[in-house]
Amino acid sequence: MAVISKLPRLGRSKTRLARTVGNEAALALHRAFLHDELAQLENPEFWQLFLIHDEPSHAGERAELAELLGQRTRSMAPGQPSLAHELLRSFELLVAEFDRVVIVSGDVPQLTAGLVAAALQQLDQADVVLGPGPDGGYYLVGMKRPYDIFTAIPMGTAAVERATVAHAQRLGLTVAHAPVLTDMDEAQDLLALESAPAHVAAQTRQVVAGLERYEFSPQLPSELQVEVTSRCNLRCSACLITYEELDSPADLTMQHWQRVVGDLPRLQRVAFQLNGEPLLNPHVFAMIADARRRGAFTVMNSNGTLLDSDRAGQVVASGLHELRISLDGARPETVAQMAGTDILAKVQRGVAAVVRARGTAAAPRLSLWMVATRKNIQELPELVQLAADWGVDEVYTQRLVLTGHGVARPEFSLHGRSSVLLRDVMARAEAVAAKTGVALRASGRVPILQSFQTSDEQHPQRGCYRPWRSAVVTAGMRVLPCCIGSFTASYSDLELGNLATETWHEIYNGERYRALRRGILERGPLRPECRDCGRLWSL
């Protein structure tokens, strides 16, 4: 049994996490992950525990390594140039000494010895066992022989687990799977600790509890959702603006854009989305390009109906990292019911235009997003196949937030419901995904069935991180706490400040933001838009 990890180093530990929590906190988390995993997996009656790592570079690192290893954990530093070669060499060395080997990633602090024991037992029947993560990777791999299922696979992609399975099968190997677990790559992944057994990951929980969880936020938001226009060309059944006017129609100008982003030096992610159709604003491509120059990862949500050859070329030229297309069904009649008109053929032409414009480039990554309801969930397997046919990389289901209008009513919600029919739909959709190589998951990077589950906690909203790390800005320059809230209340009720007249420094630690955080920290009442989050729809 082995844990594989780079040694903790300031500025080099968990760099994706560090974008949100900072280098010091990322280092503390990295140390906590390793401490918790090694403590939980130490089981000398059943296996020898190893830590696979790179070579320490100075006495301080050697001392920290010795403390991590303790008396029972053995050290191994294969010194290979890449993760794939490191894994292969580790298996070669360990299989020479032991009859079966499981290696796990060093950033899964919720991993238990029982899960590892079950994976070892699966090797009685299978040549390979993999523990998949919701992001398309894997956190666990076990074998009895050092098969090279690593070096031919590009690591760090959203399809690495599926590609590894396919490669193993081409080699004639049988593959079993451990349960899905989230590795801690990004800040939102820390929320997976909420569903882990209470007795595990004690040190990690302690570090997380101290992260930015104050009434005041020590840093301005690093993630934004920006509504570049409040206008839309569709009247979707699940969208609140179909039924209510939340704000006066407006387009964000470049001058407004500079005011939105100018005071945010830590900007790491910008999503161009809320209740309007971003492609209606002719300045959106300049905004995307500017966000990229600032070092931010860029995402745009679109209904896809305006994507002609010209706009598709501008999408690619802007440097957009990810393009999400909303499509709430796979059949024309269902799409027409959800979107207010039949748009399926238009969306297909728009996606085709982007695929042509993208060519062999890696960006933008394309995904289809379905608002999952009782009216359309049976079409999920067809939507996955549609994505494969169109050259789309991923399919997501997303939460239905109840507004009392159209399809956004309790009788159409899947949240809190589990049925044989739903499990059958998921199994068929996952089978199509496995066959086609399309990644399939729910928003929030969790398994789809898990996204429909209700929380056992009295106040599941306490796990929300948004008021410390992110914010939403409307086309009218209003600052809102989150995109989900905009479906449940008027902008006036939600507003925490207005960037037309206030600065980020005034807004983000102003009284309204502090009151929001107090409610989440159990030191004050929850705001109305937060009360049903996690109970009537997923966080």
C-alpha cells in the first residue's frame, strides 16, 4: 500500500488550490492531506505502507519527511521524470516484493483503510483496479503485475481514467472500480469533506476550518460570474427572467468591465454567465481576451443559437478556455418545451461552427449542460451520444432551482428523489459515456446521483464558500452573492453593493456582505436566498 505525492513546498504545493486559498494555506493543506492519509492507512497487520515521493532538497525537508514517515511507513523515491513513469517504476519495485499493490494519490484525505482493503480484494478477480474521481482522473490504482497502463496516456486530462481503462482493455486486462472519491485539486473540492465520515481527515478539517471563514474576508474575490447582458433571445421554462423582470435591460460596456476587474489582482476565474445570452453583447470577446491577459481561466455559458461561423471564429480567437452550451434535451420536442422554441438544429449548427473553428486546438473545451428535471432526464443517454456525434467533450447535468414558474416547480424536481428509473437512466448514460469517451458528471464536479441527494445536516448552507472567494456582477453593475440566488429573489433584494458607485474594497467587506457571512457562520440569520440551498436543490 503506497501514497504518492510530491513533498510539501511553499509556492509549489497544490498550485490550483493556491489560486483560491493562497500559497501558505495550500502548503498547510498539502501537509494535512499527507498526515491524514498516512495516519488512516497505517495498517501493519494487513499491508506495508509506503510514501512515494521526490528527493528532499535540504535538511528541513528531510526532517519533515522523517516526521511524516514515523516508525512504520517506508520511503521510496524512484526519481522518474513524469508521474506516469513514476507510477510504472513504483509498481515494478513494489510488485517484486509484494503479491499485490495499491497506490493512491496523496490528496485524498477522506480515504479510509476499509476502501483500500476492498480494492486489494478486488484484485482477486481483476488485473487492475481504479478509483475514479469526478473530474475524469483517478485517485487509486492497484495491480498484481507491473502492467504499463500509464506512459501511453496523457496525464492531467478530463478523460485520463476512461483512456486508461480503454488502454488496459486493449492489453487484454480486466478492470474493476473502487468508489468515486474527490481528490483535492481546487477549493470547491474541499466541500467533499462534508460527506466524508466524521472520524477521518481530522487535520485537514482543522486547516479548512481556518480558511477565510471570518465575517471579514482578508482578500477580494478571485472568481467572478459576470452578466455581460441582461437581454436574452429565448424564453426558457426554467429561467426566472422569462416570467419576471429582474432589472432594466442593459449591456455591460468595456468601461464598466474595467471597473469590474480593475481592482482584483488575484483574479483566477471569470465565468461569463447569469441570466442573459452573452453573445448578444458585441464586447464579450474583448472582455474574454482581457480576462485571459489578467491570468484568469475563462468560461462562457451560451444557448448556442447565435453561433455562426463569424462568432465561432471570434470565440476561438478570444482565447476562451471553456464554452458551455445549454441544451435541456436531446429530442426536438423536449428542447422546444424547455427553451420555448425548437432550437436543436440551430445549436447543432453552432457547435459544428465552433468545432470547425477550433480545429486541432485544445480550446475552447466544449460541454453540453442540461437542467435536469423529471421531464427530460430520460434523454440523458441520448444527449451523451449527441455530444459524441457533434465532437463535444463533456456533458453535465445542473441543478433545477425552484422559482415557482414553468418547469422550475417542485413536481418537476429530481432533488431528494431516488428511483429505479433514475438509476437505470444514469447507468445507461454512463455506458454511452464510457463507449464514446464523453465525460459525464454533474455541476460541482460530483457524480450525478450524488447531486440529487439531500443533506442530512440541519444547515447544509454552512458549507458554502462563495462569499469568501467569488461574486456575481450583473449587467447593471449590481454585486450579488451567487448565481443561484438570482433565481430565488429579485436583484434588489439580493444586492450587496453596486460597482457603478462603490469599489470592491467598500462592497466586499461592507455590512451586507458581513451579514451574509455571519449567517453562514451561524452567528446570524441566513439570508432568504440561502435558506433552501442544499435542501430543495443542490449547493
